Amino acid sequence: MEILEIGMQAPEFNIIGSDDKTHKLSDYIGKKVILFFYPKDNTPG
């Protein structure tokens, strides 16, 4: 797996949202998207 650097284009991916719908990154072409990752809840990380 390639490590992403700041400013690099993110690879295509699908994710299930809090609305229980599947969202594809490509669905948001031309829009601003913020990806935020955090450690699993209630862990020391």
C-alpha cells in the first residue's frame, strides 16, 4: 500500500456513511472533501 503525502490525490474507495448508504470518492468529483481519521474509540492511541 502506498503512503499518501500531503497534496497527493487519494485513491478511489467506497465507505458506508452514517446514513447507511455507500459513498464513493468519485461521487464527489469537483467538490471539496475532507477525510478525517482517528484511533478507535476508547483506546490509548
